[in-house]
Amino acid sequence: MGKQIKFSSTIEVLNRYYFSFTLVPLDKQSDSIEISASYSPSVEQPDLIFADVWAGIADGDTKRFLYTEVIPKSEIDIVDYAKIAARVHNSPQFLRSLNKIYNEL
């Protein structure tokens, strides 16, 4: 990703187990990217939380799947959406996945 972006300080909670946040380009000349995630406890592995992460142009109509973040319940309470969002944002897999599709958005 050639452009530098910053993490929005606002996390929008749309409903239980779903949130979004925006990555804003520092140059203010590119579109902002909306990251959204739906997450839930795993049925097969009850000690894990699975968060499916998506990206798209902010206020756009389409999103692309980035990856699934797997979080041990022992590390983060499932109702703590802020910590889950921070975990997604700071994940190396998130950055790799976003880099791959950034120019396709």
C-alpha cells in the first residue's frame, strides 16, 4: 500500500457482534476505507471467537472479504468490541490482506 492511512478513533457498533471503523488517508485525496467485522463464538471450538473482516470504500456499496481473525476467549471478552477492533487493526494478517486488495477497492 503506497498511501499512508490512519486509524479512526471512532468505532461504530451497528448491532451485537458487528462493528466498523474507518481508515482515513493522511493525504485526504484518496477515498477512506471502511473496515467492518462480524464476530461470534465458534460453535465447533467454544473457546474461540471468529471475526470475519471485510473492507470497502467508505459509503460505497460493495465490500471485499479480507480474512478471519481467530481470538481465544481467554484473551478478550466477546462483549468488548473495542478490544476486538484493536486486535483486528493491529493484526499482521489484517495489514497483509488489506495491502493485497487496496488498489482493487
